[in-house]
Amino acid sequence: MNTKRMVDAPHYKAHSGRIDEIDEDGVFEGYAAVFGREDLSRDIIAPGAFSRTLMNKNLGEIKLLYQHQPSELIGRWAEIREDERGLYVRGRILTDLTRGRETLSLLRAGILDGLSIGFHAVKGNRDPITGVRTLFEIDLWEISLVTFPMQEGARILSVKFGQGLADAIWRAARRLDPWLC
């Protein structure tokens, strides 16, 4: 396989998904990138592309942002790993931040569900005929919650959020008798 070193400006890729469950503490999970799928910018991420970054960086070095805005830190990562599908992530939104509460509200409503990566392409090649670029090594800088992901598969899969006692009672009552509430 012919690869060349690519030096370029930061890129942003996104992944979207389905929100299945809601829990107590602002925790969410999903895929920030999916392997082997062409995105809207004609890039394909190869399996293993994040391995060097994941070996060399700790979770605190990869920022959790809102819409790729460096001034909009909204939480921290609990887990980032590659699996057979892509780049799996699990993070926690900080609800003591105004933007964190707003973001969590959008997630709970199913309005915001995209994920996107901010990175530097280290190794890759572009097919001269199709123009599709395959990325073999990525220096991951940040992962954002976004409205419009570049990669269709980059989505949040589930969200967990806090609830007060009254809300917990209300939910329990609705489970017992949906017509009650």
C-alpha cells in the first residue's frame, strides 16, 4: 500500500447516531468516526488510524468541545478506543456549565446527536482517479458534539442525564400507569 506523509490544516469529521437510553449523570456514548466509510469531504478512515494517538495521549489531552469551538469546553472523556466499527467514545457533560446544561437538554430531546473529530492527518493517500483520501494515521486533537457531522455514522448512541426526586417519582408513576400523567 502506497502511503505518503500528509501535512495539512486541521480537519473536522463527524459521526451521528441514535439515542437509546437516558440516565442520571450527563454520560453519553457513541462513535466519533466509523472505519471504511467515505464522508462528505471524500475521506475514509482506515482501521488503526487512531492507534498512535491513543497510545501517546491521555484522555485529558483530547478535548470534548461544543461545535469545534475551543472556547466551548463542555465536559471530559471517560473512554476513547478503537474497535471493529470505529472510534468509540464515552464522555461526561459537565452540567454545572451553562453550555453543558444546554447541550444535555438538546441531547435529551434528540435534537443534537452528531459527533465530529478535529485532527491532523499524519499519513494518508489520495486516489488520483476518484479523489478519495484514505487516512492511515490521525493525530486526534478534539471530539465535538455537532449539529451536522461530516460522517453519517458518527453519532451519539445513548445519553444519561440527572434527575431530581420529583422527576424520578413522575417517571416511575408513568411507567406504572401511562394514562396517569
